[in-house]
Amino acid sequence: MTQIAIVGATLIDGNGGPPVPNAMILIDKGRIKAVGARNGSAPPEGAKVIEASGRYVIPGLINANVHLLDAWTMMIGVGTLEYLARFEGRLHEVIEEAAQVALAGGMTTVFDTYNALQPVLYARDRIASGKAVGARIFAAGNIVGMGGPFSADFSKASRNVATRAFCDRMDAMFEAGVGRRLAALPPEEVRSIIRGYLATGVDLLKFAISDHILAEAINPHLTFSARVQRVIAEETRAAGKPLLSHTTSLESLNDAITLGVDAMMHCTLTAQVPIPDDLIEEMIKKTVWGEIQPVTHDYQCHLERTGQFMAGYAGGFHKENTIRLIKAGAPILMGTDAGCTDPDVLADLPEGDRHERPWDLGKDHVLWFKAMGELGMKPMDMLLAATRNVARAYHKDEVIGTVEAGKFADLVVLDADPLVDTANYRRIHMVFKDGIAIDHQALPVKKVVTAYPRCEPA
Amino acid sequence: MTQIAIVGATLIDGNGGPPVPNAMILIDKGRIKAVGARNGSAPPEGAKVIEASGRYVIPGLINANVHLLDAWTMMIGVGTLEYLARFEGRLHEVIEEAAQVALAGGMTTVFDTYNALQPVLYARDRIASGKAVGARIFAAGNIVGMGGPFSADFSKASRNVATRAFCDRMDAMFEAGVGRRLAALPPEEVRSIIRGYLATGVDLLKFAISDHILAEAINPHLTFSARVQRVIAEETRAAGKPLLSHTTSLESLNDAITLGVDAMMHCTLTAQVPIPDDLIEEMIKKTVWGEIQPVTHDYQCHLERTGQFMAGYAGGFHKENTIRLIKAGAPILMGTDAGCTDPDVLADLPEGDRHERPWDLGKDHVLWFKAMGELGMKPMDMLLAATRNVARAYHKDEVIGTVEAGKFADLVVLDADPLVDTANYRRIHMVFKDGIAIDHQALPVKKVVTAYPRCEPA
Amino acid sequence: MTQIAIVGATLIDGNGGPPVPNAMILIDKGRIKAVGARNGSAPPEGAKVIEASGRYVIPGLINANVHLLDAWTMMIGVGTLEYLARFEGRLHEVIEEAAQVALAGGMTTVFDTYNALQPVLYARDRIASGKAVGARIFAAGNIVGMGGPFSADFSKASRNVATRAFCDRMDAMFEAGVGRRLAALPPEEVRSIIRGYLATGVDLLKFAISDHILAEAINPHLTFSARVQRVIAEETRAAGKPLLSHTTSLESLNDAITLGVDAMMHCTLTAQVPIPDDLIEEMIKKTVWGEIQPVTHDYQCHLERTGQFMAGYAGGFHKENTIRLIKAGAPILMGTDAGCTDPDVLADLPEGDRHERPWDLGKDHVLWFKAMGELGMKPMDMLLAATRNVARAYHKDEVIGTVEAGKFADLVVLDADPLVDTANYRRIHMVFKDGIAIDHQALPVKKVVTAYPRCEPA
Amino acid sequence: MTQIAIVGATLIDGNGGPPVPNAMILIDKGRIKAVGARNGSAPPEGAKVIEASGRYVIPGLINANVHLLDAWTMMIGVGTLEYLARFEGRLHEVIEEAAQVALAGGMTTVFDTYNALQPVLYARDRIASGKAVGARIFAAGNIVGMGGPFSADFSKASRNVATRAFCDRMDAMFEAGVGRRLAALPPEEVRSIIRGYLATGVDLLKFAISDHILAEAINPHLTFSARVQRVIAEETRAAGKPLLSHTTSLESLNDAITLGVDAMMHCTLTAQVPIPDDLIEEMIKKTVWGEIQPVTHDYQCHLERTGQFMAGYAGGFHKENTIRLIKAGAPILMGTDAGCTDPDVLADLPEGDRHERPWDLGKDHVLWFKAMGELGMKPMDMLLAATRNVARAYHKDEVIGTVEAGKFADLVVLDADPLVDTANYRRIHMVFKDGIAIDHQALPVKKVVTAYPRCEPA
């Protein structure tokens, strides 16, 4: 395997220090061998030299919260049945495609925090073993305590027109034994089930501290009692895996911080209740990472102008929460809940809903940077939120998150400075993953969700 | 006011001791003046003497859990809209009628643990002031944390065909400011709201530790965080009012016992999970009263044979829980969730569903006695569960619950011994409430729900 | 009974000739005894003289198409269940109230072309016998071939939350034996049923040539085969009663005209298909009266601007049809489908929906005049459409429709000339029905639908 | 191409005469060259000789009414959305598979009377050109006047959870321009549209005289006015194509016979009204072919015992109608509405529903024979109903329907006599279509609907 030397670029290494002009990054056997200011030194003999003067090298981006099967469609409940019926048996292909779309956008690693267990592990392993290209996947499978796509948590209404056979099969696959029933069980039974679930090979464990927000305008009920929450946390820690929370209310957020989970998904969604200062302080003190899902100012205005339910998603006190977390210097992660939404679902959206829509994988992170910038986050902090912070939150900072010797050679070479204008994250020149230059413009290799046949031959 | 002397009956005074044959009970100014074995002593001069030889006197029965507006209809969601539209503006009359139906069945006091606040307090006060006849009402109003009849907790589906104006008006009346929104609020906001609610004049406070069971097969989510639960308990105790729990899962039951509420409604409904022995022991140790809702063997067989969802209500582990609580000598209350169901709702039921249906106010307690007897409870224990125990649980034992001097003269004179056959509770000879002999066969005075006009004049 | 002489007013007698200034109308025993220019003659001795100089006398208005139980609510399906449950057993009172609201607006006669049979006949008879005040009612009962309020024709969705007992009872009452099942029966069976229905005492027979329009965007299917249509027409004619059609498509309109019905309700509603010229000519040649339901320009603009389904009701080709019928001089009737809509249903409407809403009984005809004037109908023609024409169409011109000697003394005295400004129809000075001056400002006598109790006493 | 001689079998040639023992059938270039009693003559030199002594040769069976996309699923509305989403873009493959399943069962020709136009024509042409194996298809495309799968005619409820984009696309494909909107149009517009539709290449035209039966218990409304019915008939005849009716009521059946259509689908379904004798007589006199859909006695008993809605399908007066048509000697066609139902839909059916279910293509005709035999039809008449009669009804008797010289060599060789026991139709030894011996046990070649992947790889 030939060494690669990227020379001449300005390096933003993901450690938060000042960018290094005219840097040299040496890649060997998929890892970064050396990195630093060039200082006139020449690339090693035999190395393939990539001239990158005038360009910018950043760590491969990491998304703390994606759903490579489109969770957004499951949430809204319209299109869910079509989506799953259309792709049944090929869901791993859908996931693989989404991982490629993410990679094409510069995300070299994604944390999938809700998905059908079996296909996501299958796709993860295919990518990890090099059988398929795509962003590196770490997967949680089901959100512990939540039901499948045709349960009360998602599109139960589909059951009015779907076969029971299909719905039950799908629900069983998604629930993977850790569905709603867990909420009814006593601590020691939950412990044993969680232990079994952790043994399936999931990389993370995410659990529903409160029920999710879309089924009802107000549904912040807690899935687990305090003592069962502790059991779940204990078992996850004993397995050495990151523990993630799903919360939708202030009380559930308070529980998450009290428990000291590793990362809190959409931590600013508190059913429109402001997060108190002392809770923010505790979050900082304990370094409980908070993934935040902002929307751009334009998108929020659109939602409000058209009187949509989703205006409450990142508006009002949810927006205020975000601003206050930024201002307080809280530990923030970039995450988006994004996936590859079915084109029919997109086609149904009113015109304005597609513009700056934050859930389109591949564009999601750029909108995240734009939105967080609008709310006051500094360019370098945003870059860290999408690189080093995620690696740390999920205990992967030994191998990813920064451009440092010894880590996986996951890099993005940009044509313009992302710290000057977040839109420059789109100006991708090259993407390296595991030291390999990705033909990112050829991704996805096989269009599955993004373009399926709609015509019969004539 | 003339004194009344009931002479010659066997007295079962509600204290659990052996029945007193040939007793005399002297009533004066609505209270019991003296009580005991007759021992040849004569009634006071001028007293109206009621000869009751061969009969049995028991304390006026107390139902720990009724809904004088029919909550069962709201639960099933069919008929709810008709019921509320038909009787809007007259709901207090519906409540008054139900209190009369209860009284006719020998219940001199009922604890209404879920109802529309304003009309139930109005009817309570009319009865308390003697403007209307009826069982004495103590009322909780809304279940704190639950939504109104057209919220997600009950018949939200009615909103598809009902006017928003009507639904919102009803929901606001039932929620009385302590609806689902509370679940999203932080402790101190909840505290202030609860304080205000306690000041409306409610006699008890009941709160939803978990969401209710019928909306979903499995929905045992917790309404409030542990710290908000504590705030609710603190405020209720500070107001000197009994605290009741609504639980539907083992974890919520555990929370109720840990909190030490006064009484737990339907405490055996644990989403079909057995209650562990140590929890039963703690319930006994702390004397946390448990209201239990059994069904008769015949009714359970019918539900199972016809494959009904409600077979899970008092069957399976719920039945096992009941048997074990009885055997362990746990503190048990008689309660039924009964009301006066709309005749159209009853007409829709398949034939077998009406036989031994446990939610028909006036007959409910007799079926309770039958069912609990079948499950092993002793006759005297059952009588205590429907008299003294309820009074104690709800802090009313100074005035009701037993036939003792100084207490309200609430008595039922039966034609046959209820300890020999629970069906004898039906053989009512006389009912006294506040020392007044009730014309129980003339109740209800005005038929509202029980018979409304169905024909147009021709 | 004292004679009444109305003197000095300008008389517009409903025959279409020039108004007669300074007229005298003599009323005796409920009928018009004499009418004409005053020419200096004095009222008879003893007559009560009503000085009306400067005022205008017109015949009592006649609405060719009302629904004294609010059919509009049944059509939209929201509020239907509440409405019927709230007023069950008192529907005749609702009808009586609506007849009073109509009378207060100057309508001395209304043709109710769809209603619950028993209560509408009961209210009709009470008014006819003088037991109650109100517009004179002629009633059709059910629309032959249509189902009840909870059938597929109206709010079948209510059955999801209503009791079957109630729905079946209501459907049976409305269908009165001539519901949807008729569409499945052969001619001679239909004949026998129709004969029986005509014998119930209905004044008119209206039948569904096509199914109604609101259930689906496109549902113009024909209820009866051509040969069954003929049977219905034969029997109705044999009974000497007016035959009315309900049509919603061009083909059904064509059938109505071919059959030669007496009057066609909402004849311009043709599923947005233009009525061909030759069909208009045949309508004129055969004098098949067409009731038309226009909306005002402002209301139509509002519907279109807010993108409402109802924009298709009186807009597009339906409006063109109306304009062409006016221009062609087709025989037109004033009718409105109006009733007294439940205040909760009205409260649900967006603001703009209540302004110039054409279905509010009492104001409906004034908006009709405004709308038809905007579309080119002449003031005198509009007055005839709301008086003489309706009387002729329904074979009642011997007694109503014009101010002529021998007819019922149904008159409206207006403060200003309705031929100059249709808004002047609102400026009612007096209303006479059967020669009696109505205290129109005191109507309705008892508020039932228009204001029901919404509050519980506190 | 080698000649084939089938020798020694008993020939039932489809003309109704006595079977010919020891027959010889000579096939050349896909056609029958000669046929008759062997009489000792030898097969031509070089011919491939198939020894069939002890076997029975019948004409290739013809099904007058199938739906190669499963119309039954569309009717019930459950599973429809999955089915169409799963196979979108491959519907022609589903159709091809179904044509192979039919062929494997001995049906060499099927008339598909409702299907998505484009894919059914595509599959038809692939089979006709020899690119694919399968039963010969003649196709009607849409039922004129009916909406697509997500219209009010079928599973409109799917639209609650499906994307509008997908539903509209499917509806447009199925409606092919001749959907529900036609019911609103005047005759000459319908004429022009029908002319265009006939020019698309459909082999037949089927139109909805009445709306279909499953959407409502009673929905026998007529789709078209009498004059539009005539226009449709005129145009279809002018194009020289068979005209088929869809009727669900007596009145629509009467219209079909009056119009003199070629064949009437499910002609005994009259909304449970008996067909009068004179109408049966006219059907016979005019030779209007009636396709009948009986069920077996066992299946009917099952439906009735389990109280299913479908018990009304072939029971009650529908059964009586069938018996009377058989007895009267009416012109009857074998047809079944069968298709290949999605295994998930089948899995949802209660156990007893799958036994003798009449809509499973490939077994459907054998159950038809059994059911019609039970109702009194003679074995030879049944064979003609499934061969010659269909060919005649659809004007294809020059080439198919009997085993006669000059016709296509479509034959089935059975192991036992089908006239003795209808179960023998299952004992298929060989199937010839167009003179080619089909490897019927290898069909379907590619499993699409009948077995799709349900598992993700692990």
C-alpha cells in the first residue's frame, strides 16, 4: 500500500487550535502517520503526493445522530408503509446507500441511533470489512423502550390498511426484543433483557427516557421508573458501551443528566419549557454531551408562516434553549436525525418545506453549521462539535475525530475555508476514509431509495 | 327532630368483632347517640322505634372509587360524545342521579375519584346541604396529569366528528387546569398549580403515576418524574387531604408505595406482571390501602370465552395479584370504578357482557363481594373493606365507617345476614343516612341518564 | 275577528306588474279580502287601520328549499352526532324554532325538502293548527333513496365513536323506510314502498336522482334506474303531490328534465360540467322549475382565496350555469338549503366563513337576492322567484305566493323598496301570516339550537 | 417444427358431444391439424407420438374473468398499499407470474377484466410473442367508470398513511383516463374518451353499470345514465370488441341485458334480490352470457358460521339466482375474479378462510366446478362453460374453445375423467399451449408475489 502525502493545504486538525498553513499529512496503511507544518520537508520517497495548496484539510466529519433508514418518515407516519414494503429484504441496501450519501457529503463516520437492528449491523459490517463503501457506521439498533414502526410510537394508523403479518414482522425486527413491553417490567427482568441486547453486537445503547414528541402535541411521559433507568445505565456501562438518551421534556432531560448518560439526543427539545440555569451548569460540570438539532432561520420562518406543527420543533423555547447552551459553553454535538427520505414523501411536501429541510442526509450538516452559526456558535466550536466532540462523547477518540498521528486517516479536503463561511463545507475536493481517496461524486453506488423505478415498461 | 331507635337486629358494627344479636341503635340529630346489645333496656321516651328483629344492621357502605359521570364510557370512547352532548349543562343532574342510585344500593358515602370538577362539587354541595338526596360525595375532580374526555387519554377519536368548540369546552372543564400539560412542567411550576387546585375545594387528590391502561395494550409510561411526584405528595399532605394514586404498572405501583400514598386505585392492575412479595410486604408495613377491582368468575369466563380485550382487566396475573394480596392480609378497599352507564352504550353490549358487569353503580358492590369471596376473602374482611377501611384510608373515620356513638347515623338494615351470603347485601330493608330513613325505592328521584326521552311526539 | 286594513304603502303584489303606490290591502279572517290602489276609498268600518305610507308591501316570502333540522351539519359530518344527541326527543322543538327564525326573516312559508319525518310533520301540524307560531311548513321528510345521518350519505364516520343503538335509531327515523335500500329493489317493490310513504302525510316527494355531492369530490352516480325513476314519478303524481329532484350531475339533471319533475333542487350543481343549451331550452319549454343556490361574490372570493373544497359549490361552471339560466329566462326558484346551524359548528368556522354564509336561516334569502342580483337577475324576477314561482312550482298558488284577494294574508311590510336595494328585504316593519301580525322581533319564542346551556351551575 | 400426435386418449372436444375413446390429435405448427377417433390409423411419419391411453384430453381451459394483479386485495383494502408499493415497476412481472400460475392449472387462456392497463398489455404481448411463457391473456384494462386502487372504489383509506405522490401515480395508471370522472360527463364527451381508450389496444371493454359491492353493504348506484350506457355500447361495438358489464344490482343487471352486452360478470350478484323469471328468459333469448362466481358448500358454511360479511357474496339469494340460472339453462361462463394473493394477506386470514377459498388462481376453476356441480350444473355443461362458451362470448371461437382442426393447439391431458369427478381437473398430465408442451410443474418461472424475500441477510 502506497503512502499518501497531502501537501500545502491549511490544516484544521480538530483540536481547536489555530489552523496550520502549508501543512503536510502523511497517510500510511489507512492511518495518519505524521501530520504538521510542512516546513520545507519533502514527502517520503514513493509516496503519492497530493498537492493541496490553497485548500483546507479537516478531519472526516462525524454525525452523532443519523437514521440510515429514514426515521423521519416513520415519525410522520405517512409513507412509512410504502417505504418498508418497497424495500423489505433490501433494507440493508437502503442503509448502505445512505451511508454512501453521508460519505459523499464528507461524513466519514455516522452514529446511527435508531434503526432496524439486523440490517444496520449487516451494512455496518459490510462497510467495516471493505465489502462496501460508505461512512463508518456505529449503530444502536432500537431505542430501548420504543415500539416498532407500526406500534403506537410511530405509524400505528398504517395497521388499518396493512396486513398484520407484515406489520408484526416489521415491528419485531425493529423492536429486537427491547420494545414498549419493557416499560411494564420490573428492574431485574429489564436487566436481563438489556444484557442480552447489548450482546447482539450493538455499538451503543440508546434508551427512551421519555416517549417521543410527535405522536402527540404533549406526550412527555417517562418510559421507565427511576430504578429501571438505573439498571439500564448500569448494564450499558458494564458492557463498556456509550449510553444515549432520548428525551422530550425537561423532567426526562433532568433524569438524563442526573444519570450521567454519555450523550443526550435533541437535548433542547423540552416540550417548550426553558431549561433552568442550574441544569445547564450540571450538564457542563458532568460533561454530558448534548446533541442539538437546530433549523436555519429561513426554515423556521417558513414553518411559522405556514402554521405548521413542526414550527415547535426548533422554535420558541427550543430555540432559546439552544442559544443558552451555546452561550453557556455547554458540550455540544452535531447531529441531525437525517436519513434519505423517500422521493414520494418529499414530493408531497409543499414547496417551501424542501428548502433548507434539515433532515436530508448529505446536506444536513451544512444546514446545521448554518443554523448554529445564526444562533451564535463560533466556527471552530461548530467544527469541533462535528468531529472531536462526537468521538469523545462516544469513546471513539482514540481513532477518529482529529487529524493526529495514529488515528484513522479520515479527512476532507475543501476548496475553501469552512471557518470563514459554513457553506464551504459543501466545496469538497476530496474525501479520505481509512486512508483511501473516495470517489465521492460516484456515490451512492446503487440508487435504492433515492431513485426507484416508478414506470412499468411499455 | 325525633330520636330513632332501631331495636332487635343483629348488629355488625364495622369494627370486625362478632355480631351483636338483639342490638339497639339510638339515633339523634343525625348521629348515632348510643349503640350496643339491647340487654332489655327500653328505647328513650318519644323515640320512634323501629323493630328489626331477625334483621341485620351494618354501617352505611362506602365505595372507595366511583365515577358519578360514567368514566367507563369515556374509557371505551364509544358513546362518550353523545353522553356529554346530551347532558351538557345538566351534568350535575347526572351526578346527582348517580349518587341516588348508589344510595339506593346501600352506599351512604361514595368517593368520586374522577369527574368534571365543577358539576361534581355542585352536586356534592347540594347533597351535603340537604337540597338533594343522595350518597354523601367526596370528590377528587380530575386525575392530576390526565387530559379531558377528548384528549389522548380518552376518546380523542371523537374529535374527528365533533366540533372543536365543544371538545375544547369539555376538556377544559374536566382538566380543571391539571391536565396532561403538567407532565411537561418542572417541579416548582407543578407545585404552584397543585396548590391552586387543592384550593378549589376538592376533598381528595388523585394523580396519575402512570398513564391509563385502555388507550393501548401496553402504555404503562410514568406521567411524572420522581421529583415531581414528591412535590405533588408534599402539597397534598400540606393541605391535609388524602392522596390517591392511579397506577397501571408494577413500576408505578412501586412508586406509589414508596411515596406512601393514602390509597392506590386498582392496585392489582400491573400490566400483567406479578407483584413481588417484598412490595406486598412494604404495602402492608406502611398500610398503603389498595383498592381492588375484581370481576366474578362467571364474568371473567365470559370475557375469556369471547376473546375480549377486557379479559386482561381482572384476569391472568391481575387475578393472581388479587389472590396474593388477600392471602397476605394486605389493606384492601372496596371500589369499583362504577357509574350509571348510558342505556345506549349498554344496548350495544353483547348479551353476556351485561350479566355480572362490575361497573353498574348500585349493583357493583354486591358483585365485588361475590368476586372477592370467590378469590378467598373472608366475609367480615369484605365488609370492613367497604366500610371502616375506606373511612380510615380517606381520613374520615371520625364520622363514618362504623356504627359507633358519635358518628353519622349511616346504616343499612338488611333482611338477611350478609356474612352468610354476599347476595344478602341486596336484601335492603332500610337505608339511613345522617339519621334519616331514605325512601330508597323511590330513587333516583329524576331519571336523567338512566332513562332519557328517545321518541319524538307523534 | 277584526278586519285589518293596510293603507298607503306601495304594493308589490307578486304578479310581476308595476308596483301600486298608495295601496290598500284588506284582511279578513286570515285571508286577503280586497287589494288595490286606494283611490281615496276608506277602510271598512271597524277595521284596524295600519298606516303604511312610505312603506312597501310584498307577499310573504317563500323558501323553496330549507332544512329546519340543519342539513348542512349533517353534510359536513362534524357536529352531527352532538347535534342529534343533544336534541333527541326535542327535534320537533328545533324545527319549530327554525320555522320561527324563518318567519322572523319574512318567510311566511317554507318548503322543507329533507328532514326527520315524524318531528317535521309534528311541528308542521302544531304551526298549522295555531298551537305554535312559525313559518308555514310543507315537508318532504326523507330524500327518497338516501340514508340517514349516520349512513354513507352523511356522517358514517360518527359510527366510529357513537353507539350503534343511537345511530340505528336516528337512521331509522330519518330514512322512514325510503333509504338507500330502495336503490337495490325492482320497480314494483319500489312502487309499493313509495305509495306507503306518500300516505304518511308528506306534502312533497323529493328523490335522489343522483347521490349527493359532498361525500366525494366526484360522486354523481345515479340512485335509481330509468324505469324505477318513472315508477317514483308515477306514484307521486297519482298522489297529487309535487315531485322534486335532487341532482348533482348533468346526467341526473337531464333525467329530471326528461321526467318532468316539478322542481329541481340546486339544479346548477352539475359536478362542474356546463349545462348544454338544448337542455336549458327543454327546461324552459316544460317549465321545470330550478332552485338555484348562489353565493355572493365576496363569499366566493373568500372560499377560493382560502382554498376550500366548498369553492366548487357555487363557483366555476356552477356559477356559469346560474348566469346562463338567468340570461335564458329559465324558471327559477329561491331556495337555500338553510337551517339553524349549531353555534358550536359555527364557532369552529374560520372568521371569513361566517360572513355572507348562505346557509343561515333568516338571512339566507337576503344573501340569495344579493348573489343573484350580482349574477344578473332583475329585482322583480328575484321577488317572483321567492314568492309566486315557488307557489306555482309546488301547486300552492291558489293560496299563497301573491297578494290577491282570496289568498292567505301572508305579507311583509318593508321600510324601504326591495326592488331598489335587495338589502331592504332586511328592513322589516311588519310580518303578517294568515292575517295575523307577527311579533317577529320576539322570535324564536324558545331558544333551542340557537342558544343552549353551556355552563354547569357553580 | 416437429408434428405431435397424441394418441389413445379419450377426447372431450368441447363441443358437448359424447367423448371419443382412443382418439388421435395431430398438432402442427401450433395448431390442431387433425382430430378424431384413431380408428387404427398411424401418426404421420416423423411426428412425435405421445401415448395417452387411459388419459383424457380436453380443450385448454379458459377463464372468463381473472385479475392477474390481485383485485381481491384491492377490494378488501388491506394489504393493497403494501402490494402495490412492493411491486411497483415490476407489476408486469406479477402479471406474468399469475399467467404462469393459471397455465400450470390448465388454463391456456385467461380474460383479465380489470387490471393496470400498461403492465397487463406489456405482459400480454410478451406472452403472445413467445418472450415469456404463460396463459394467453386478453385484457380489458380498467373497468370503465371505476377509480384506481386508492379511489373511493377501493382502498381510499390507504391515503391516510400513503404518500399522495404514490397514490396519484397508481390511480392514474389504473384509471387510464376512464375513471370515476366519466360518470359526470355528458354523452359525447364520454364517446370521445371511450374511442380513445379502445384505441390503446385493449381486447375487451368492461364498464361499471353499477358501482361495486364491497365498499358498502348497499351501494348499487348506477354509474352511467341510460344514454351514456348506450354510447359506451355503441363505441365498443363499432370497434368490434366484446362488451362486458360489471353489475351488482338487479336494476343494473336489467340494464345490461337490455343493452345486450356480450358477457355479464358476476351476474348473480344482485344485492340479494331474486332475478325475476322474465329477465332470465330475456338473458337466454338474447344469449347474454353470464359469468357466475359460486363458492363451495363448505366455504359458504364457513362464512356463515363465522358471521362474515362475505357470506352475502355467494349465499342467500345470490345462491338462489345461480341455481335458477342453471335450471333455466341460461348461458353461463366460468370465471372467478381470481389472482395470486399476497402471502401476507393470506396469512392474515383465519384458518378456515383459506380452505376452498375461490380466489386462488390455479385452483379457482376446480372449486368453481365443484361448487357449480353442487348447485346442479351437469359435468359437460361445466366443461363447456370453461371452454367453448367463453370463446364464443368473447368472439374468440375461431381459434380457441374446442379441440377442432384449425384452432390453436391448446389442450390439457388429464389422468382421469373430469366428467366423473371434477377433482380430476387437478390431475394434469400435460398442458399444451400453441402446440407446445408446457413444463407446467416448473411454473411460475420466477416467484414474485408468491414468494418474496422477507428476511434481511444476517
